[in-house]
Amino acid sequence: MKKILVILVLIFTYFIFSSTKTMANIIPEEAIRFRVIPNSNSVEDQTIKYKVRDQLQLQLYTLLKDTKGIEDAREKITNELNNIQQNIEIILASSNYDKGYKLSFGRNYFPEKTYKGVTYDEGYYESLVVTLGAGEGDNWWCVLFPPLCLLEAEESEEVEYKFFIQELIDKYL
């Protein structure tokens, strides 16, 4: 009887937490986001977006992999902005991209987005944003610090988030 009661409490807790689909479930309050906004949704502009994303993820992974805290991350990113800018210019030049770009590190606007059942609130968030051309295409973004998206750059695998309660239920049921 005690085992059944524990299982029921775990199931109840799981449903309460899994139904609370907010940004707080995944993104820590003290986080730095990384966003690349393409000029448009054309194949060419989307391809450039992914080239910039891939190169900068590698550069940022190397920069932030041993970072101790958010202040350390901010300082490292700030000190690296010129190198990030040079990297973007090399990528765009090698792709014959002539629509220009803007690099912004600070508080930038993010629209509301629902991804994999989680709704991320709109608002201004600390972030590193690369806007290519007019910046009117579908963007890509992730959490730069803590390095959630940088794990993808290192491992080339999708990061999977799980609830501890769900793991217990899966294990024992």
C-alpha cells in the first residue's frame, strides 16, 4: 500500500510540474541567449544564418567551456566581441553576402515562441544577437550561458531535457 501511495504522489507531482510549461522550466533566470536572425526566409539567407550559427557556436564553445559564472561569461563575451565580429565578416565575405549585419550584446528583444510544448515569454533578455541584412527571416536561438546550446556544438547531438519524476516513473513502472 505504501508503494502505491508513493507512486501516486510521484505521478501527481509529475503532472503538476509537466503542465507548468514556462521558460523557467528550462532557462535559468541568469542566462545569456544567442540568436541569429537572417535577412529573409530565402534558401540563401537561411543557409547564411546556419553558417554564421555553426561557426560562432564553435568559437563561443571554446571561449565559454570553462566559464565559472555569469559575470565571467559576460566579461569573456565582451572581450571577444571584436573577434566575433571578424569571424562574422569572414563568413559573409566567403559566402559573397553583401547585405550587411549587426552584432549586439546586451538586452535584446525576443518574441514569444513555443518550442516542443514549452512557451518562452516575449521580452528583453541578455543576449548576443547577430542580425543579417534586414533581419526579417525566421531566427535561430539558444541559451549561450549556461552553455546549453554549446553542448550541441561540442557533441553534435540534440540536448534532451527530462524531469526527475518522469525518470523515476519510467524506471519503476
